[in-house]
Amino acid sequence: MTEPDKVLLTLKVNDAVHEVAVEARRTLADTLRHDLELTGTHVACEHGVCGACTVLVDGDPARSCLMFAAQAEGSEIRTVESLAGDDGSLSDLQTAFSANHGLQCGFCTPGFLMLAEGFLAERPDADREEIREVVSSNLCRCTGYQTIVDSIQDCAERRRNAKEASA
Amino acid sequence: MKPPPFTYHRARDVAGATDLVAELGEDAKFLAGGQSLIPMMNFRLARPEHLIDIGRLGELSFVDVGPESLRVGSLSTHRAVETADLGAGFEVVRDTMRWIGHLPIRTKGTVGGSLAHADATAEWCLLAVLLDADIVVAGAGGRRRTIAASEAFLGFYTTVLEEDELIVEVAFGRPAPHAAVTEFAERKGDFALVSAAVDLDVSSGTVSGGRVALGGVGPAVVRVPEAERVLHAGGRAGTDLFETCAQAAAQAVEPPGDDDAGTGYRKALVRNLVVRACEEAVAR
């Protein structure tokens, strides 16, 4: 058995540039977790169904288990670690999840946060129906989803109100 | 649940990609968005020795709207098509995108990847067959050819593409202002149990012809001439005609029964979905 081929990659994650040498078969999810020690991105089904591993790739929500790290070279990756401030203060989206009980065990939460972060950036005016549709992308086995929809809707409304107040 | 090892190659252009795949042979596959290939690799259902990443070939990522036509580059994502202005008569293409998986799948999955994968319930295959699209492919040595969608899909995950051929675009040659696609899955975003698509020739409330295509009723997407004959016989656009058409479609197909749904249930879905697609098409 020969040594597996490794590829040398430059990845931009949460505004930091990293060089990694990984097997070509290493998914972006595993590279984030094992090579960059960004363990906020969770891995569950590994075939694109559950959404726990959702990150932003050039601003778009994407399944990091369905991408090889090599495919992410040249893109801007954002993970859940990018949401909170340097002092650990929660972002408005995270605060909304906390306030609306948008999580119980928390395993799926990083995926839902990055899904919502990407979606609201593109559709800040999204109504509840649109949010429900997008929430159907990911699986949660605790909350029954209603409080996740509530959380995202609450965050969207607060952002809209803040924008109006500053206009 | 981890993909098997492979050697990674990154293509610089279409010619380089097709020449390399010809050189590496049948153990090499193109990697576009990876939304079908990578799950199959994670399950070890696919074990390509070489992957040729075509993800950077910007020349294949375009949506070109002409006065009477629509050309979509094979590397365009479903999401890019969903959010593009496709011009009058091609609303059905845009609206069909929402049936493809979920948002995070549509941001990465590509038109060409979906066509080449040729799942029997793939929305792009259904659209291509319904609207008689042309599929343009490039091969090694600079060869190019155009394949009619009606001749492209042979059976389970099987197309007429040669080993060295890469889909570069899909072209829709005529507008379809009264076309619609609908489907049913137990959960939103799952693979459809059955999908139905119609393209009606309708004017002043009278139907004078049209096309009917179905997914999930056999090894590949099919047109249903028996149902189309009902549309060609014509009549007032309404429940009677649509139900007759749907009944003809359900009788014409013999869908497989499996753990997800039996033959009878799939036929019942055909009946309901064809009526629904007709109603949506005429309401456009």
C-alpha cells in the first residue's frame, strides 16, 4: 500500500488564512474540525441530509460534508466560530436562538445558525413561510422546529427594526 | 461514511479536463458541485480513482437569455438559475429549482452534474425531456456534439455520454409559457416519489396540444405519448380534459413498487400530479 496522496491547500476561514496538507478525500467538514481545530462545525449524517455541518462558502450556506477541502480553496469560508465577538459576546442571531429557546441539546445549532446567517444576509425581508421553507433544510431532533423558526424570525425583525430606526 | 482515497486533479479549461479524463480512463470522474457524487463516495457506492475538479471553469457558469431561447452553462448552480431573470416563457425553469433538494444543496449542485448523474427523478432531466432541450457536450481532442434530451437518458443513472465527454451547456430552443412541474415526496426536499411536468399549447382557454413528462415511474424520465394524444385531441382547458389526460398517463406507465411506494400508489400520484401540473400550467 502506497502512502495516500496529499494536497497542499490554502484555505481562508473566518478571515484567517491557513495552510494545510490533507488527503484529497478529506471533506471540508473534517478539515475544519481535525486540521484547523474549529470543532464548532458538527458532523452527523455525512451524506447531506441533516445539515449539522452547514457553513458559509462565499456567503452561501453549503454542506461541508459534501465538499472536499480542495474544492474550498479560493473561497471564503465562515463557520459558527465567526458569529460571536472576540470577547465571547453572542451575535444577534445567537441571542435570538437563546431568547426563543431555539435549541435544546445544541448539536444541530451551529448548522441552523449558519443556514440562517447566510439566508438572512440574502433575504433580510424573509417572511415566516420563507423561513419555514429554509429551516426544512436541516434536521433537529429536540425542538420540533417551531422555536427555531421563531428565533430566525425574531432576529430578522430586530434587524429590520434597527435598520428602520437608523434610517 | 468517509470517502475512499482518490487522486485529485484540478482542470484549468474544458479541453484540459476532457483530454485528462480520456488519458486516465474509466476510473476517472469529473467533480462539479459534488452534491450527488460525494454522498455516493461517502457511502462507498462510488470509488473513482481519479477526480477531475471542474469547479473553477468559469466559462461553464452562465445563464444566457435570448429572445426565444435559453442557454444554461453546465456549471451554473441550481440556486443561480433560481435567482436569475430567465426571460418570458422560461418561468417554468426558474420555478422548478425550488423542488431540488434544499437551499444548501442548490447553492453547490450544478445543472450539468444533475443531467450527467441522470437520476430518474432529477428535475433537470425532467425539464430537458419535457422541453426538448439540446445538451451540448465536449469530448477529448476538442470534439463537440449536441445530444437531443429525448435521446440522452438510457436508464438507471445512465446516459449516452462517452467516458471522455463533459456536458458544457443545456439549451432550451423555444419558450414554454404554459408549462409547469410538480412533484410529491414525503418530506420537502427529499427525492420525489413521482414528478410530473406538462407543457400545454393553450390559447383563449382552449388546449390544442402539449407534452407530458414523468419522473419516478421507471429507470429514466419519460414522455407519455398516450397522455399527449389527449391534449392533441384538444378541448376546453379544465378539469375534464386534465383528468382524462392524467388517467391516460397513469394507465400508460408501470412504475416500480419499492419500500417507498407501491406501483398502485405511484400510479395514483401520477393521476393527481398531472392534473395539478395542468392546472398550474394553464394558470400561468
